[in-house]
Amino acid sequence: MRKEQHHKGWNESKTNDSWAIFKIMGEFVNGYEKLSRIGPCVSIFGSARTKPEDKYYKLTEKVAHKIVDHGYGVITGGGPGIMEAGNKGAHLGGGTSVGLNIELPFEQHDNPYIDHDKSLDFDYFFVRKVMFVKYSQGFVVMPGGFGTLDELFEAITLIQTNKIEKFPIILVGTDFWEGLIDWVKATLLDKFSNISAKDLDLIHLVDTEDEVINILDAFYKKSGFSPNF
């Protein structure tokens, strides 16, 4: 009896997995259709826990405002903290403000600065991540946690392995990122040779909104705007 129940549960799981494919396909189709019409955008990543009085919240607003002033839109994860600051800066600058929202058990809710027709909801992290990578012309990475690091290292890996076209990856905040960069150089590169020196060329470390926009503009003077794969 127990064996039969085990097989029944296993078969039900396989059936549910099969039907989930259609929901996943739906998220991809909806994301592709909406984002392909939006135009060149830059994604801003960072902690959902950053408060409005924090210096990096305020800096993110300035960065986003500067980005839309130069003709790009802004994409964020749609939630509070740094994401809110990114959408707020884009909104106040009169530019495109996109939110790729994810259903989470805590800390995630839509922020009020997303354009009403450019707010997308996802159940699957991996679908949402594809949208960031495919339709972003650059990643601006503010201080954050595991999710921020996940987006950062996935983009670096995809570019390093030539799975997507190269685009600027800009870390903002020397006091936050310097220790990580030092570890990458000392441990991954020098001590263990697990990366190549040229891999570090993928990353820019800056502290101001002007440095962010200078990197983006310099890159796209030589490259056209297009989806990354």
C-alpha cells in the first residue's frame, strides 16, 4: 500500500510539472511582448531593505534620473528599497519606469513609481532573470544582498561564456563593493587562477551618477541597442 501511494504521489508530481510548463511559457510570452516594445533600458539592482534616508537610496534616485535624461529607460525588480529609488528617479525624470515584480513571502510589494502599463508580475525567478538579461542595455548594481549578487554574477557568467552580448556592468559604491573586488582579484585570479585577468574588464566600480552615465554613453557610442540574445 505504501509503495502504491509513493508511486501515485510521484506520478501526480510529474503531471503537475508538465502543466507548469504552460504557466512558464505564459510568463515568457507576456514578458517578451511587453518588454520588446519598451526600448533601450538600464536595469538597476540593489537591496529591498534600503530606507529612503539612506545615502544609497538617494544616490540611486540621482543615477536613475541621469539615466533617463540620457534617453534610456530604467528597469528594476519593482519592489521597495533601491528598486523603489530607481523607479522614483526615472519617474521624476519623466522617463520610462519598468518594474519586474516577483511574488515573495516577505519584503516585496510593488512600488508606486512604476509606469502603470509597464508593471509585470512573475512567479518564477528564472523567467524574470531572463527578462533582465535580454532587455537591459546595462546593469547598474547598487549595494544589496543575495538576490543582487545573484543577478550580478549571472550576468558576468553569461558574458564571460559568450552566451549573451557584452554590456556594461557597473557597481556603484566603493565602500560596499571594494572588499568583494579585492577578494576576486586576490583569490579567484591571483591565488587560484580560476578566472582570467580580462574577466575583470567586465566590471566597473564607481561612486557617482556622472560616472555611471559616462560608462553607458561611451559603450553605446560604439555599439547599437538590441536585445542581448
